[in-house]
Amino acid sequence: MKRLGTGGWVILALAAIYFIGPLVLTVIFSMWEGRGHYGFDSYVTLLQRPNIVSSLVISVELSLATCAALVVLLVPAMVFMNLYAPKLRPVFEFIAALPFVVPAIALVAGLSALFTGPEWLIGTPFYLVIPYFFLALPYAYRAIDVGIRALDLATLTEAGLSLGADLGQIIRLVVLPNLRTALVGSTLLTLAVVMGEFTFANVLLFHTFAVLINEVGQNAPTEAAALSTLSFLITWLAMAGVLLAGRRGGVQLSGAR
Amino acid sequence: MATIQARGVSKSYSGKTVLAKLDLTMGDGELVCLLGPSGCGKTTLLRIIAGFITPDAGQVLVAGQDVTPLPPSARRMGMVFQSYSLFPNMTARDNVRFGPRVGGVPAAEQISRADRLLEMVGLAAHKDKYPHQMSGGQQQRVALARALAVQPQVLLLDEPLSALDAKVRAQLRDEIRRIQRETGVTTVLVTHDQEEALSISDRVAVMNEGRLLQVASPAQIYREPADGFVARFIGAAAVLSGVTEDGAVRVGNLILQADGARQHAGGQPVDLFLRPEHVRLEKMNGHIPPGAVGADVGDTTFFGSLTRIRLKLHDHADSAGLWADLPSEQAEQFVAGSRVLARWDASAPRVISRN
């Protein structure tokens, strides 16, 4: 392998500063207590807020529910499309790209007009799973598509069918385990999207973690910085957890030796 | 184990006929090769037998039962694919026990069956390896064991050796034959490799353009090809076009000895097929005796123990010629450009009508 030259190191350093600099400054600012003093006051105040745990729990629950919806709806749909209707691929690509071009505020308006039921869902934060599904769709679709293309899905399915398995067994025992890496990627992206989503939750009056960050930021800037730091930590911990879970019993998809 | 019958099976795609009212019967415990060039319909026929393609017309019967309406999962057929198709997330043993597992066989029986079959294909020591940890030949053996684990009535092999290198292909070919004989399972093998088909089969079914041209033993296919396509497709043969004349074939000014010409009326346009192993060569000493033809030695191709010599016939306007396969030591005396006499037994050529 070629060695990284001086130019390469400079580019890497600049990239690291670009990504890490704002984080470090946010952490420093979150610990600022005024007059040159630094400490954990803003963190203590923040954790004493009555709604922090509830909003965090809502966001985590919404993330998990959105991930589940994507696995249950999107994966089988993509498997069926690849196996039986590959001509529909452009349609899938178009639908998956739509959330990128429709502004969030327009999506909220459309969602409120279209999804007016069922009753048991409308009044709860889980109503947000519907728009979050679409928000995460472009990222999840792309990650799962890459995984499916790496598999010889048609032959594996035919092999399973010839051995007496039905399509459900093939998806559960063969396709999903071999999409582990793709599903981990899709889950990470969905987690990041849902944990940071503000517009939908704010307009529809649900008190998620992102809404709380905005609220705190209006009147307590150091607490907002502390909350952002905590938010980063929580998201990263979740991602690390998903990555570890995905790596355990990890699957090699390379061909023959 | 069971017989397989394809009765009047037809299939077209966008108006193009892929299979045309094809009838084929495979006997109990028989290994039949579907052989033909790319696009001849052999894989389509195999996939219709497997249930992956629905025929436009006709039936597939296994042990006398019509399986045409059954889905692949209900047909009890083991299938081995060209591209290995092992499940990447499972070890060799888990791959082999997949069929029994989804079929509701008790776990202990699944494992003992998988271990027994892995032993049979010589991979008992590799049972805990994942597909990516095995070579192509090993993966294809596991695929074979996996197909046998469902105790199929019929084994379908879709070009199982074509992705392997020559040495492994020859080894695995012998192994497939051995295992097929041991298990006695009726087997259909699709291939475009004539050497593979001739060496492994009980019978070979030669196909072209969606039709069966000849179904016979490998020896019969080689020695008595039913038509010009089979004669050209199977093995090497010189093809000389002419007309029959008094128990011989006239090709231009040449009269070529061929007993087969007697089966045709005089003046009939025919093709004369002559295998290179039937041609003998002598150095020319001035005249051409009856029953021999004069030729110039052309290119030679070295095959190890044999050398194939291309011959340009004298007194023949076209560039048509013969081939002669000689032991390599003997072939060295015939250098390019030298003049030779070519002979063959009159019973050797196959004469096939061009009408």
C-alpha cells in the first residue's frame, strides 16, 4: 500500500479539524460558567429539567419504531421488487428520492391532510413514525439496495425454494442475515435522522429531544450546548451498540477463495 | 427415485420460441445430459422441470405424477446451480441441513444426515467452514450434498462445473458420477461442454433452437450422429459436401470412399463427416492408389500424446480439407507443405443427406 504523503496528512488534519473543531468548541462552551470559570453547572441544571428524560425516551422510541417499520415494510418490498419486478426499480428509486426534493414543511402539510386516522395513532407521538419513515427512506433504501445488489438474490431464493423453503423462510433465514451489514447501516442512518428531526415534531406539537434542544437554546445557550453534547453522546452510543451487534457473528459475503 | 417425462413442453418469450413441443423421457436412476449451444433451450427445459418457469403448453411428470402445477418447493427436486449458491451466512453443515430443517425434520436427524452427506462428498473435515472459506470445488460439493439432503426424487444440475478450473472440473465430474451411481437418483445435467456430457451421461440429449435433435448413448451420439448439426457439434469432424455416386461420395473431382453413401440414392446431395482419428497418412511416392486421396500437410496442433494435422485436399477447388489425429511421434515425419496420401476405412465416414 502507498504511504500517505505530507499533502495527504494535511488534508486529513484539515478534515479532522472541520469535523472535530465544532464539537470541541461546543463542549467547551457547554462548560462555561462565566467570568473565566468552567464546570458542569449547565449539565446539572439540564438534568434537573423535568421533561428531559421523557423527550429523550420519545425520540429513542420513535427511532426504534421507524427502524422496525423500515425492516418490516421496506426490506420485503425491495426483495420482491428485485426478484419479481426488477422493471419497477426506477419507480422505487424515484419514490426513495422524493423526500429529498419535497421540503419538510410541505410534507407536514400533506401528512396532516392525508393521514387523519386511525384514532389510536393520531394523538400519540408514534404518529411521527409515518413521516419519519419517509424522511429516512432515501438513506435506508440506498443502504439496503447496496446490500441486496451484493447478494445473488435470485439464485439464493431459487436454491431455498428448491430445498422446500417458502419465501418467508428464505427472507428470515437467508436474506435478512446476509443483509446484516446493510441493515446496520440503514439503522444507523435512521437513528441519526430521527434523533435530530425538528420540523415535524415541532409543527405537530410533539415534545421530542430535538424540540427540547431548540427550547433550551432559546433562553439558556450553555445548557443547549450541553444538551447537544449529550445528544451526540447518546447517538454515538446507540450507533456503537448497533455496530457491535452487527459485527457479532458478522457475515462475509466475499466469493470463493 | 423416479422417471421424468416432459410431454409436449413449449415455451416462447416475446414471440420467440425457446422450446417447441418437446418430448423427453428420462428413466429411473438415469443420468441424462441436456447438451447444446447457448440459447438452445436446455436451461429453460431444466428450469421448467424444476418449476421455476411455467411452460406455455405441455406437462412435466415425475414418477407418473403431473408436477406442472406444483411450485418448486413442493416438487422434491434437489438442484445445484452454476454459481454455487451456498447461503453465505451458514456453515457447510448448516447449508446441508437447511432443506431438512425447513422440512421439519428433527434436529438430530438433520445433523446426522448433513454429516453423512458431507462425508460422502469428502468434506467432513470442512463442516464448520463458511462458503467464503472454501474453494469453488468445495463449495460445489457442499451444494451437491445440500441438494441430496432433501432426499430428492430428481437431481437437477445446471452447469455445475462451468465455473471451475479444468482439473477441479474433471475431479468433480467423476465425483458427481460416483455419487449419482451410489444414490441412484434420476439426474438431469445441463451443459454446453460435450466432453463433460459424453463422459458422465447414460444418455445425451442434443438440443438446438428449442428442439431435441437426438437422444442416445454417448457412444451412439459420437459414432452415429442423427444429423449434420449433431455431427458438427459433437467432437471434431471434417465436413465435405458432395453427391453420392456408386457407393462413394463425389466431392468436386474427388471420389471419397464411404459405405454410408449406399443408403442414399445416386446423385443425392450429402455431407460426408470424417473423424480425424479415422484418417491414416502415408508419404506420397508418386501416384495415388485407389481408395486414397492426395493432400498437402497444413497446420499442426499438439495435444500431448496426439497431434492433429490439417490436410488440404488435392484437386479440390475449395479450401475444404481433412484432419488426421496421429500419435505425436508419428506426426513429426509429416512436416508442413509435404505431400501425403490420406486413407480411411470405407465404413468410417458418416454420410448425411443435405435435404
